[in-house]
Amino acid sequence: MSEIITLSDNTFDEVVNGSDVPVVVDFWAEWCGPCRTVAPIVDEIASDTVGKLKVAKVNVDDNPETAQRFQVMSIPTLLVFKNGEQQSRMVGAKSKSQILAELAPLL
């Protein structure tokens, strides 16, 4: 099972830019209902893509600088990075198949 990395304003660049595989970053908050719906799907994707993908989470309430930097206006938002560059943005609750279809070109 893959470990989901918790990112902060201070650790974001180091983890995302230093990754040798694509990184999916889930921007979420505890009070967000759709975020709770997406969380188990993100967990499954992390388990299914061990070695091919890193999965990380950013709590927007605790890390407002990172959320603002990437213009995260609605949550959940999934941003996908490869070689430190943003490749994709998914806003709102998505199904596992929708998320995997978006990730397929990067895997």
C-alpha cells in the first residue's frame, strides 16, 4: 500500500519538484463534504499506482499559501505534476475512472 504524503506550504516544492514520478496533489479541507467523498478514491489510486505515481494531500485551511499559489478556488481540486510542472487540474468530486482516465497519459 502506498503512503499518502501530507504536504505543507514549506514542503510542497521539495516533494513535488524532487519526485521522479508524477505527483497527484489533493487539495482538501476537513469541512468539505465532496472532499470526504473523493478521499477513499484517492487512497485506492495511491495503492493501485505504487511506484508509478506519488499521491499527496494539502489541507487548504492549514496551507493557504500553496492553495493561493495554484489558484485553488474550489475543493476538492486534484493537481497533477510531472517534473515539477503542472500537467492537469481536476476540480470537484470525480469517480475513480474519471481520475484514472486523466492520469493515464502520465503513467
